[in-house]
Amino acid sequence: MKATLTLILSYSLTFAAQTVTVMPLASEPHHRLSLHNEYVNVYQVQVAPHDSVLLHRHDFDAISVMLSDAQVTVNTPGRPGVHRKLTAGQIRLQSRGYVHATNVDGDITYRNVTVELLLPQEREHNLCSEVIPDKPLNCPAEQATGLRTSNDQFQFESDQTSVNLIPVLPHQTIAIGHPTYPELVVALDPDLTTGAGTEHLRKSFDSGEFLWVGGEKAPLLVNNNGNKKSQIVVFTFRPH
């Protein structure tokens, strides 16, 4: 009995003394870097059911755009795991310095696009959605000028970046391309195609795909070929 107790105690002390390894986001194997420039690192993320995103840290503020519904458990060192239900189209800020791992609990593949904001962000705030957790909304009382559609949904804003969720109605075409600032366009739903200027829209723009729009002579056209509403997320970058 004494020998058994000693053995159990020995295992417990060994476990408690383990050093937890925290990797940078760029080294986490489920995050595939698909675009890098002076403004962003864009990662496409896919995790099989019951698999896990490994423990990692965020060295930059990052905005995650969910492409699927998901039941997950988020684990941070020294705290109990937190169960969360995520929904397709949900946009969340993961702040610089955040350390976590994520277990995919359900039977649906976890998919998102994670956009690291490489410019230091100043005066970050929510607009009409809770992108920054547990912070108040600052939804504009009146529509701003320059909207692409009357249904633009303002999500997040800082001095350097704004994020809008834009619906594209069935058989509708909208133009993307700020006259001054570069933009990142992420497709949330299928049935979209893209082109430039008056070019016939034939290039598929599927869920999880993205395009960098900046300096083009003609705007990027996004067309919904389906019979249901599709959505895109547009990041606009305003460097000082």
C-alpha cells in the first residue's frame, strides 16, 4: 500500500512540474499562411472533428472569421476550459498576447479565416457586433456615406482598420475597391464569382477564399449567382 501511494504521488509531481510549450501562431499546424504583406498575415484554418488547435500565442491582434458552426472548448493555461458555441459568420477579435488551445467537440469540421493585423491598432471598438468580447456596442445611429449596399453591417473599427459584413443578394453584383485604401475581401458563402470592371464574372469565389484589393484601375465585382443571400467580409486598412 505504501509503495503504491508513493508511485501515485511521484506521477502527480512529475505532471505538475511539466513545462507547457506555447508556440507562436505561425507554427500552429492547423493555421496555413495564405497571404503576407505589410498589413496582414491571413491564415486559412481547418480542424477535423475531435481534433485540437494546439496551444499557441497571438503576437498581433487577430480577427477570426468563422466559416462553420462549431462546438468547442477553449483552454487557457491556469484556467478551466470554457465551452463555446460558434456560428458561421461570427467575427471575433483575439487580442495580442492571448494564449489558448481549442478543442473541436462536435462532429462538424471547424473552419475559419484568421487575419493578423500587423499594424499596431489604436482605439479599437465594436460597432454593431460584439467582435471584442465583453465590450459595448457603438452602432452608428445613422448610415454612413459610401455604403456599398443599404444592408452593410458595421462590425469593428480602429484608427487603422474597419471590418464590415456585406450581404450580396441573389443575382446581385456589388463593386469592391476603396479609392484610397487597400482592402481584404473574404467570402463567407458559396455561389459567388468575381471579375474586374465589365469583365464577365466567371471566376469562382467560394467560402473561405479571399482577395486582396488595392491599386486596381477598376473595382472588383462580386456577383451572387445563387438563389440565396451570400455574405462577404471586407477589411479596409487606413495606415497613418
